Amino acid sequence: MVATESLNVLESTPPRFSAEEVAAIAAELFGLRGEAVDLGSERDQTFLIEGGGAGGILKISNTGEDPAILDLEANALRHIERVDPELPIARLRGSGTYKGHFIRLFERMHGRSGARDLDDEAVFAFAATNARLTLALRGFFHPAAGRDLLWNPGQAARLRPLAASIHDAGRRQIVERVLDRYAERVLPRWDYLPAQIVHGDFTLDNVLVDERGRVSGITDFGDLSFGTRAGDLAIDLCSILRVGGEEPFRTARIAIDGYRARIPLEEEELDLLGDLVSARLAALVTISAWRVERYPENAEYIQAWDVESWGLLEQFDALGFDTVAWELGARQPLVPTDELVRRRSAALGSALTGLWYRDPVRVVRGQGVWLYEADGRRLLDAYNNVPVVGHCHPRVTEAVVRQTRALNTNSRYLYEPLVELAERLVATMPPGTGLDAVMLVNSGSEANDLAWRLTTAATGHSGAIVTENSYHGVTTAIVDLSPEEWPEGYRPEHVETIAPPGSGREVDMAGAVERLDERGLGLAATYLDCGFTSDGIWTPSPDEVHAIADATRAAGGLVVADEVQAGHGRSGEHLWSFAQYRIAPDVVTLGKPMGNGYPVAAVIARQELFDRLKAETEVFSTFGGNPVAARAALAVLDVIEDERLIENAKRVGEELRAAAQDFQIGAVRGRGLLVAVELETPERAERVV
């Protein structure tokens, strides 16, 4: 079966009025006098009436046309004019009947049709105008929009009976392959695609363009119907592809960019876009062959785009329709894991941390606490310390996407997200700390590096104290403050280490300070990861941590609280882990989880410390605090608060530690979702990891 309405219109004999008759009709019905010039049409007649001031476009409808469809067009035009009055649509100026035909007079618009010489900017603008028209129609409804139009990509399955009209067997087989693929890939997912009333024929033949190639008039609304956005875009792309020259896919991708500048496309739409383009091309050549058999006298008009359409279909068939889909945005199939491992080793620097899992964890998506491997297996992510509010949290994802669409720049410009985030972070600092100023950077390493510059500038000293297996970052300055990363036998002269408090061993702050003084360095800063995450996750008493802070200040140094790994509520007690020890650090650094995967970090300190650094130099981070990063960080703070994630970390952490103790595999300790299990041998620990 093929669409009934489509066949009624396509099988009805088109109107055949002469130019002289049309001029008389225009004068009789609309009082518009002037010469009539035939503009050509497939199933109707369309004439330009020259004269009567601006003139007009007279359209004589096929007798098979349903009056409800004409009402659909008229109401749609009024809706578009109301919603987006700047869109260059041909407005309806009058209507009537003549010898059983519906006659409509439209505003004359200026420009040229059938353009085949659009540059990249014009291609982008052409598709953007299509998207703008789609947006204007988004809230429009009409009962007649449920029509079945045979050339709509959604009707491709109904083309099979018509394919017999393609007499070339090779070409007919190409169309059949397109239809087979359509049945396999598109039909099962069709109802998942975003749909609305769409223009249905936004092509270079149905618009006028100005001297710059920009759309100056949208002249034909005869294919309005309820359809998918992706199918409507596919019609646009077919028109663009046919004039894409030697690089049709490059041109099509520029058009897709133009459309997405107005309407983002969902993954499902991009996955099927290539097949919808192929289906549209198949519809054009199949209907053309079928129509020419019936109306050979109109063959020139009917077959106007056949050469280009067949050329594309033959090119697509030779390339493979999978390749076409990928060229237009579909997801490519995953390469085998062993091949990806080989490519990783070949392409990435050998200094990159290796894949230490016995079987590489090949993840393709994440959701909440879960990671999904390529084979569909679901893994509980108990290791990752970045997605603090869960993988792909919709609030964070949407914040990033919305801000990316609006603006992303750097902090030399004035914009709200940066200021709002700084104020919000200051407000989270415990009362009495005096922490009142923020600098935004890109990573925890960069934050700790900037903290080092602040402390050395403020104290005039160059020595540091860190816990003996701590980790604070990868910059040249901060890797020296990260004993976990030191090669065997390496110990920077300006760094002293102490045992982590709570470990039961002596914390010899006095000795560390004395050794720095003996070398003439003095103490600039003591860095404390208050979760002691790289030292074994210890839970000292507040007095033990206070003693370290007091000794630091007595030596003229400053306390840096590194919250990169332990912050953002992970301890299950406070947003910032240092708060559980009731200390007032001089500098606080944030990183990893701050943007839930988006790179953003921060240094929070007293304004006076930034003033001391400014006296020596100004600091600027190109991407630090950019609007998108700031929006991500703000969304993270919102989710932590709204979903009560600090309390959740406490509850789940208690359950996790109790369960780990039941296994009786070693000492269990920690706070919140910072949990350590101490294993008796390095070999066993390595196997567990």
C-alpha cells in the first residue's frame, strides 16, 4: 500500500491553464493585472504575475488537493508570521476558486531560486533558516497535518511498489538496498525521533536567495505535514548534497552545524540521519520514474534533479551506507579492545600511567554510580574520584550544554558565572577562617601550584612539609611536594616529610622545621590532604591536626588544605574535610570533583595573600573560571545540597566499612566514602587492585 492522499494528488492531472488564462484569473479574482509567467510545478501550477505594483505569485492547486490541506497551509503561515515575523515567508494575500480549482495569491518575494553556488557561510545560513522555521512551527497543530506524503522520508517503506518504474536494473537494486536498510535500521526507531509539523520540502528550489546566497524568501508550503525533525533536515541535506561539488559530505556537515546552531540534534537523530538522506534520495528518483511514465509531457520538470540524485545514490552505494551514516554524524562501531590498547600504546606518550587492570576496563558510557563496558556489562564505580554527583548527572550535563551554547570565553571579560561561583565558594568556607577570595584554574595540580606561589610570596620562605606518601599534583613545583610520585632515592632539598597523623607514629613537625631552617629555607607551607588519601586514609583526632597547623604557623609558614580528593562532601561530615578538624587553613585548593568531570579547580585564600602575590606579578589562567566550567561547578554544589549527598556519603560509607569488616581481609578504616582496607602483603594488594 502507498499513501492514499499522495496518490490522489500525484495521479490527478495537473492544472493546464495557459499564461493568458492565468492573467485573466488574477484580474478577475484579485484585481491584479499583469503578464503571467509560468514558474513550473510538479503537481500544481505556479505563475508570477508581473504588474499591479509589486505583483504576486498565483498558485492553482491540483483538483486532487484536499481543502483541509489548504486550510493547513493558511493557518501555518499565520502562525509563523505571529511567532517569528522576521522569517521571510511568502504571505497569503487572497484565495478563491475557478473551475473547480483552488486559487491562491501570495506575496511576491525577490531573489533567485534553484541556487547551486552557495558558499560555506550560505550553506550554514540555509540550514539555520530551516531550523528557525522548524522552531516557528513547533507550537502549531492542525488536524490535516497527519497527511501521508509519499516523498516524506517517513513513508519510504511505501516506495517498493513504485520501484518497478525504474527500468535500469542496477539502479533499481540500489533503491531496494536503501529500502532494505531503512526497514532494518530506521523503522524500528522511527517513533523515538522528535516529531512535529514540519515544512517538509525545504530545498533550494523552494526558497529564494539574495546576492549573498542568504534565504530571502520561503515560497512553497505545499508539503507541510507531521513528521520528524531529522526527516525534515534530511530533505534539506539532500538539496545541499546535490550541489556539494567534490566534497558533498563536508558541505553537508556545515549545513548540519547550521541547523544545530538553532536546534540541537539527539543521538538517535544523528544515528539515522544518513539513512534518512538516502531514503529521501530514493524517494525522489522512484517517484520521478513513476511520474514520468504517467506525465511524459512534464518530464523536464519532474526529472530536474534526477542526475544529481542518482549520482549521490550511486556514490553512497559504492562507499557503503554505513560510511554515509558515519560521515553525517552516526556513532561508529567500537573497535576491538585489544586493537584500542595497541593504538593507545602507539599514539600516547609512554609516560602516561598504564592500564593496570588485568583486563582493561573498556567503558563506553556512565550513569550515576555505574560504568558500562562495551559488551554491556555494568560495573559499580567505587574507584573514580571525579564524578562526585554521579556519571553524567543531568543537572551538570545540562548546565554545561546550555552555557556552551550561549558563551564560553575567559575571565578577561565580565560575566556572571565566574563571580557567582567565587561568591558561592567563599560562602561555603566555615565561619572564622577569613577565606574571602577565589581564583579559578583548571586542575588540582594547577591549584596547588598557585597555592605554592601564594605561600612563598607571602612568607618569603621556600621550604615545604608534606605527609610522607602524599600526592598533590603533577606540575614541576608540585610533583616535588608529592612523595607518592618520587622515584626511588629522590628527595627534593626544600621538602620535608612527616608521618600522617592518626597512623600511630610520631609526627615530627619540630624536626622537619629545624631541618628546613638549617638549610636556610624556612617553612613556606605545610600541605595537608585532610583525608590523607594517599597515605592510607587515616582519621586522626582534631588535636593531632591542630598541632600540625600550630607548628606550621609558629615556624612562619602557612597551612594549605588540599581538598582535591577529600572535599565536596566525600568525608560524609562536611563539604570540606578540613572542617572536621576545626582548623582554619590559610589556603584551600579544590580540583577533581569540582566540575564532575569538567576541568575546573579553585584556590580560596585571604585577599591579603593574593595582594602579596599581585605585588610581584599578576596571575591569569586562560580557561580558569570560564563560563562553562563555572556553571558545571555551580551545578555540582547544587546537586550535593539538593540530593543530600554528604549525608548519603556518611550512610553508605558506614555500610561499606561494615561489609568490608565482615570479609575479615584486613584492617578497615575511613570516613564517609573514603574507605581503606589494609592488606597484609604488597603482592595481595597488587592483585586486588
